[in-house]
Amino acid sequence: RLARLPSAVLLVSVAHGTMLAAHGEQPELVFQSHIQPPATPGTWEVWRPREVAPRVFRLQSSHGTLLGVERIGRVLVQRPAANALAALEFTLFEFDDGTVGLCADLGNI
């Protein structure tokens, strides 16, 4: 049985100690936020998984945009929700220890 994702997630880079964030004032900008404990992540760091097919998700920011990628340069960007076809899709995998991984439809980005 595959785990269910919570309604909101934080995307953490363990290697860099950062979180993926959607900029609220520059509508296409996605960046690495340097939130350090005990600071609480803000709305810019919160993503909502939206299931579009079994085990396939798009990630929606708190601003309503979708996580996408600029094909030239392979840079993460925000895309308008109305342009859902431009959003990245992630396949959910569950590991033996109960953690989950998301694999992007474009591979390693």
C-alpha cells in the first residue's frame, strides 16, 4: 500500500539545508530558502501536492502557481495554474523505511 502525501509539504534539500520556495512577489521565481530552526517556514516554502493520476503529482505553491521547469537551462520556475500542461509531474515512490521520493518527469533537474 502506497503512502498518502499530506495536504501540504516542504521540499527540503538535505545536502544544502534549504527549502524550495515560490517567490510571492516575482511570479516566476523559485529559489532555495535558508530557513534555519527554530524559524518556521512561511507560505513561500509550502507546496501542495495535487494528484493528477495514480501516484503522479503536480506541486502547487501557496500562491496558486505550479512548479515547472524552464526547458532551456532546466531552471525551476512557477507556472500559472491555468497552464497546467507546463507543470512538472512527479511520480511518488515509497521506500522500505516509509519515506517517500518524488521523481520528476524530466529526470534529474
